[in-house]
Amino acid sequence: MTDHGRGGATGKRNGPRGGLSVEDLAVGYRGTAVLHGLTARAEPGELTVLLGPNGAGKSTLLRTLAGLQRPLTGTIRLGDADLLAMPAADRAVQLAVVLTDRVDPGLLTGRELVALGRHPHTGARGRLRPADEAAIEAAVRAVGAGHLAARRVAELSDGERQRILTARALAQDPALLLLDEPSAFLDVSSRVALLGLLRTLARDRGIAVVVSTHDLELVLRLADHVWLVDPAGGLCSGPPEELVADGAVAAVFDTAGLAFDPVTGTFAVADDTDRRAVVVAGQPHRALIGRVLARHGWSATVDGPAEAEIEHLGGSRFTVRHRGRSAFVDGWSALRSWAAQPPTPATRLSAGTPT
């Protein structure tokens, strides 16, 4: 087998560097297309996120890109090379995959599992050479998993295990890294940390990283490029800001009861109410007050005609001006009570906590 470069310790490597491209791709099962007419690119050095509703075919697309199932039509290229026409041994060097399937690590330690990523480079004997050892150490350091290396993988948390699996993929020294829902079992802080890590790895190592996830709000902050799967089985791609600005994100995710807000990059319960309240507050209190109002059928604004005005006085104290009169509102629970059913104006409301 040809040695495709042993630069895992430095991140420098040989082989395709032109990124991943698909053209007129259709994927599915038994001749039935789940997604079709897909043309897109994932550039080296960038984090590309595959986004779409549940059941839209994201996992099917990733499995096809990984060579685990054949495309129905179209081409998949890594640099100038036809990815699926590569000999399996060569593809194992160029491509690393982390799927949602739970891995049974047996009694392996973190470092031993990471070392499996060097198998495509070590030949039939599987003997690790100094360059392989260096690549393993570099992969462990890259994901900040040095403290996990000697621990049994079976004893790790979901977030810790995900770091080790990502390190195993990096130890392959791939040109392309594919991850299917790597944050599915992680808590909020671990999801943020993982996507941030993947973006850093893409840039530092100059590899193309393609990851599927449901964390739309996080994607808009961290992704360099988005592949957005639409309900009709097509795909549009571009910077996240472009897909938000042209309405593509809203077109895919908006429902009768949920609407995407392009200003905040978050979802809100859709409400056709005409009750508006001007909110006079700095951030983050303006957004927090807006959430309280939205839960009770109000639309928050910063100016314009409105039925009421809410001014943040500091701490958990507010002045509410409504129907020509003012009321002092003391506490978040009191503000919620006012929003649910406006009280008699001069009534002082009791303190409470945010909900």
C-alpha cells in the first residue's frame, strides 16, 4: 500500500487537498431517492454543517459520502479524485467517519481506541512506528483529551467519549472528516465545545469537516458553510448568514406554531397577536423581557405604536405604562403575571424569580 504521508504529528499531509464536492448527487435506498439533484462543496479548512428536519435524509447522505452505500446517481470527489472509485485502502487513509452508532470499546483505554485510527497506515502487522505514535499523541492533544487517555472508554461520559472518537478519526490524518450527529447525547455546554473544537481542527489542520446536527442556533454562530436539506429533497448551500437572509432557513423550519427570528437567530412560538409592548432596556434584559411577553401573547418592540411600555429600572424592577397609567412591577414573576393579565395600574406587585 502506498504511504499517503505520515504527518499526523504536525497536521501536514499529502493527498487530496481540494475539499469535498458532490455534483448532481442522488441518494436513497432500492432505487428510491431520498435526496436528489445535490450539488455542493465543503472546502478544506472550513466547518461545513449539514442541516435539515428529522427524517430529511441527512444520515443517508453522510453514509453515501462515506462510501457505506452507493449513490443512485452523481459524483463525489475529494480534490480531483473520485472518492468512491478509490481503492478501499486509500479511501481509509483519506476519509475518517464518526457515526451515531454506539461503539462497544470493551476494555480499551482512550489512547488505545485513538490508536486504532492509525490502522490504515500500519499495514497488515499493525505495528506502530514512531510517526504513528506521534500522530496519536497529536490527535489526543488536539481534542484536549490527555487526561482521558489512560481511562477506560466504557467509564467515560458521553462528551468525553465523543472527544476520544474524534481523536481516533484525527489520528487517521484524513483529508475529510465526516461526523453524523456527534452532539446527539451531549449537554448544552458539551455541544458548544464540540462544534467549536471541530471548527478549530478544520482550520488548524486544513481538512474539510462535514458534520450533521440539529443545533440550528449554534450552527449559525459557528459554521463556516451550511448544506441545508429542504423538505422537497433538494439542498441549498452557502454561508449561514446568506441562508438566513434569503429566507431559506425559515422556509425549511417554520411551522404553523413556530417561527424563526432572523434577528436573534432563535425560534419563537408563532403568534398572530396584535398586542405590542415597547421594551426600554439594555441587553440581556431586553431579550429576557421579550421572552416573558411572548409567552403571554405580546410582541416586544423597541419603538413604534404599542399598547404598553415596559422600562427596566435595574435588578428585577420594572415600570409598566399601560392605558395611560403607570405601575411599578417588582420581580420577574410579577412581570409575568402582568403580561398574562394586565393588573390594575397603580398596584404594587410582589417580588418573584424568573421563569
